[in-house]
Amino acid sequence: MLRFEVSVEDLLRSRFALSPALDLCLLLRSLAGLGQPLPRAWATRLMPAFERLRRETELNAALALQTPRSGANFVAPTPRGLNQTWADDLAMIRATPLEAARHEFATTVTGPSARDPRVRAVWDSTDAVSRIAEAMDQAWHELLAADWPQLRAICERDVVHRVGVIGEHGWATTIESLHPGIAWRAGGIQLGSFRGGTVRLEVC
């Protein structure tokens, strides 16, 4: 079980935000068979472009940073609010120091993908961050950009709904309504389907 300890200060400083980069990472995981399956129509529509990008770009170096439950932090930077754009995320990815990225290469990824010669060639290069950012930018424009306005609108409507739940029932009910596996217990948020022990929440 993963548990986030939450203080009153954390709740006072918390906010709703959208993360185009995280949604791209989740989409890439699903297309690679690492995450939740996509609806069949979406998978059928996107898979040819996804496979072409894997062949023709350095997308595999970005995919290797993903696992079924998590991924490298620098490719999904913390969003600042509801107005976050892909351009905002891409700028933060590109600004990642090389040593910070290499630390995540070493600590996040295990298994065959970490030994793939094409992946290693990107990771070992001095411009690894910019090459990964470029591959993600191509994936964004070919796989997600066209659908993002509709997806963003859905997320924004959900935020309005959650704000209403907070006003009527409070934070505990709102948090537990997000997913059956999420619970508010004794000053903390518990995710029953994840491992990781206890983490002190730090609101950015």
C-alpha cells in the first residue's frame, strides 16, 4: 500500500491541475501494452502511427522510461495549474539537467529496454534530454494533439464537479470519490493498489 501523509497546510495549498505530459506518458504506456488498454477504436486508429514513430524516431528511448505503474519524473513534470499546455511541459522537459536525467535512467528502468542498444545510444549521449524531448514532441503531435481539446474539456468539467463535491461534502469524500482504491484514513491518502510505504506529501 502507498500512503501520502497530508497536513492542513497541504490541503490549503493544494489545487487542481492538468498535465498534458502525464497524459501523453499514460497513452504511450497503453499503446506499448504497459498500461490500461485503450478503447479498441482508439487503439486501431493510433497504433499504426505509434509503431511508425518507434521505427523512425527515438521514441523507444522515452518509452523505456515508463513502467506499468510509474515512470521517470522529468518526462512528466509537475503541472502548475489548469492552464498548463504541452508547450509548458515540453519546455520543462528540455530544461532538465543531464545529470538529473541520467540519475533517472539508472534508477527508474530495469529489464530488456534498459539494455536495448538504440535506447542506450540515446541515454549515453550528451544531448539525451533534447533527443527524448524531441521524440515526445513528435508523439504528442501525431498521437494526442488532435484529441487534446476534447480531453481537456472533459477534465475541466470534472474539476468543476470535484469543486462542487468539496463544497458540499469536504475533501475526504472528494478524495475517496476519485477511485474505489483511494481512501482517506487518519490524516492521509491511501492507495491500496500501489506499493511504496508512507510518503510525506509536498505540495508544489
